[in-house]
Amino acid sequence: MVPAAPAVPTAFLRASAAEDSRGVPLSEPTIRVVPSAQRSTDTPQTPGLLREVAFDSRNPDAKVLSGFVSMVQPGAATGAHHHGDQETILYVLSGRARFRWGPRLEHSTEAGVGDFVFIPAEIIHQEINASAEEETSWVVVRSNPDPIVVNLPELDAFAEAPAVDYTAAE
């Protein structure tokens, strides 16, 4: 005798835009895949860094998290910024990243491939590609699906200058 599947609480059932392989709409939560070609740059950006979002509040399934990939060109550095009340976790995929933080970006640490980085809510920070030869990239997960980026150009005097100036090529 095959045991019956446990009942799913109705609180977990919700309409979904997903469909099964026959095109029939699913009425329960489902796993979603966002292929790399479908990530979007239509999200707040910070100079020196490119964000390609996979999941955020514009996605019907993202309720409490957002997820994306960020890339920093060789030798580039972002401007100072923060993400409001959102906590951020980064996982370094390639390169070597330097992070500066604090009211005047007075603290510094580095992370390499395979390292996780935690950035608390409200922390002013800057990301720097520590290599002038290779791109640095990381996977990002934030504690809120809304894309909050508060750029702080008034802190440019405290920010680390990029080793390579890409603005001159524009």
C-alpha cells in the first residue's frame, strides 16, 4: 500500500504563472529557473559595477529575497553606496574583491573565489576589483525583493580610486 501524500496547508497554495510541460497552469508553488540570458540589467545600478537580476519584487515568486549576479571590470571600483534596511550576502565566483566600508570608507577587507561576504543593513560600502587583469564577479542574495541602491557620490573623496578608469573610454 502506498502512503497518501500529506495534505498541503492551504496557506501554501497560491496561483502561479508557471505551467507544467503540457502548458497547464500550476496551482501550487514551483521551482523556477532563470537562464543566464534572461537576467535583467533593469535594476538600480552603481557606477563601476553591473548588476544582472534574476529574482526581485517584479518576479511573481520573490516574496522575501532578491538574487542576482554582479560584475566589476578589471581594476574598476564602485562608488560608495548602501542598500537601506537590506542585509546582503555575496558569494565570490571569480577574481579578487576588496570591500571598504564605514562612514568614510575607513575599513577594508578582501575576498576571493569561494568566499562568502556578509554586508549588514545600512552599511555604507564600496566594492573594488583588486585585479587590473581579470573581472571579479559574485552571486548576491538580499533580504528583501525590492531593489534598493542608495548611491552616495558625496563620499567620492573617501572612495578608493579605480586602477583603471573606464569613464575616459566612454
